[in-house]
Amino acid sequence: MAVVKADAYGHGLDIAVEAIAGGVQWFAVANLEEALAVRCLAPGHPVLILGPVLPFERSRVVREGFVPMISSYEEAAHFAAGPGRPPTPVHLAVDTGMGRIGVWERDAVGLAQALSGVEGVRVCGVGSHFPSADEEEGYTRAQADLFARLTAELRGRGLVHGPAHIANSAGVIGYSESAGELYRAGLALYGCSPLPEFQSELRPVMRWKARVSLVRDFGVGRSVSYGRTFVTEKPTRVATVTVGYADGFRRHLSGRGAEVLVGGSRCAVLGRVTMDQIMVDVTAAGDAAPGSEVVLLGEEGGQAVTVGELARNAGTIPWEIFTGIGPRVRRLGVD
């Protein structure tokens, strides 16, 4: 099950779905709008809506044949198909520790029993979610065991007819033996491992680039950007680069040791990140000139800036770096 919510984690939904449709069985999204977009791109694939569907959207979900996750009897009843229509397939969401959606695990069997009497709805799967598979092994294994026992009971009573799923990317990589029949690959699908020790097994998909718009020579004592947080201590060649926090190059990268690649050389970001531009020390970058490419994320000349590096410098996580890349950054699919 390919998780392509949030514009395929910022990679471009159309590009991602086209690239992987032939190799996955399901797509998963966060909401109805995303489900409709996936349906246009991959009409033959079932689409699971991971988040709760808003009340005024439920009839559209039924008409379009999407599969919602449901957390309560009242919610499920609104998805009931009308007379003469096939039952609406739903997946039972069970809260085994995430605290976000779902019925509490102790109430799951009772809810499934109640739903078996609702005409027009059929429970065709059961899912939960690992909250800390990249941090707490003991808790995650206990959660996986709980979900496995619960799934076995639901199936033994004939209350669930279909696959079980709990594993996000960290679960797929670290706990695949207890992850159910569907693997919900998200971050790993885009070449980033939530478990750093496995990063060498994955190849990042995204290469994020901008261009130099201006190059100037600064003498000693010249300030750079808002607040004058950086002042040159020696002659420095400074390039202005066409990216800023409006594009997703986070302001929290200011003064935190962030670097980009220019001509294969690692070049420091100077001063504060502005809305539309950053300034970069290209003293050692050779032929940097207006129009030169700047690699913000990816490899060049044997060097690499990883999403993990950007996230650490910004004090955040790779998911937020990817999904924060703004809409004015063009996405291009390259074979």
C-alpha cells in the first residue's frame, strides 16, 4: 500500500503515482480530495482514506467506491450504501497506542459485532498504527502482538473479511514479521529510511535544486541578510540563490551550519534564510556564476546533502522537510 498523501510527501502526486502504480496493490491518502486525485491517475487501484472523512463528504466516498477507515458505529452507519447497492467496504481503525483515530482496542470486537448488523456496510479490513517504531522497540513489539491477537479474534469470529495493516515505513523495515498483510510504505517509498542504520539500502528519490541569481565579492565587515547575524571576517565571494522559506528551505536553517552544493563543493548558507532567497559562500566553488545550479538536497560531484542532514540542521524531521517544499518549486519526473 503506497502512501501518497501530502502530494506524495512533497514529491508530486502525479509523478509518484505514475511511477509506482504497476508495483503496488493499494494507494493510501489522507482525505477525499487526495483520493479523487489518485482515482484520476490510477483508476484501477483501491484507495484507502487514512483520516476520518468529514460528514458532508461521506456520500461522495460511497459513490466513488473509496475505502474509509472508521472509528465508531455512528461513523460507519453514515457510509451504508442504499438499497440495491453493494455494501460499502470499510476498514476498522483500532487505536493500539497512537491516540489519533480508531476505536480503543478493548472495544474493537464489540464494535465489529455491532457493525455486522449494519446493512450496507462490510468490514473488509482492520488497521492500526505504530507511533514509535523508529524509537521504542519493546513498546512496538508489544503493540504488534496486541494487534495480531486482536486481528486473530476478529477473524475467528468472522467479523473481519480482508487484510490487516499496522506497519508504517519503520514498521515495514524493522518489524515486517508482525506487520499484517498490507505494508503501508510512506517515507521509505521515497528513498528515506526512518531507521538510519538501513539508509544504505535505499536510494533517495528527490533531488532539489535552485540557481544562482547573483555573485558578488564582499570585503571584511560586510553584513549578510536580516538582523546582521553574519558579518564577513575575510574577503568572501557570496552568491544569492533563488530559494527561500516560501519554497520550503526553512528559516530554522539560518545560522545552523546548513550547506548546499555548488559545482560539487559544499558551500555554507550565510545569515538568515529569507522568503525568496538565500546567500551562500561560494569562495571555494570555482566558476559559480548567475545561472549555476545549486543542489539543496541530493548528490553532486561525490558530495551529498541528505534530507536527514537538512532536518537535523532545521531541528525537525525528514517528513516535514519533504512535505514543506512549496508549490512554486517545479516537480519534474526523470527516469
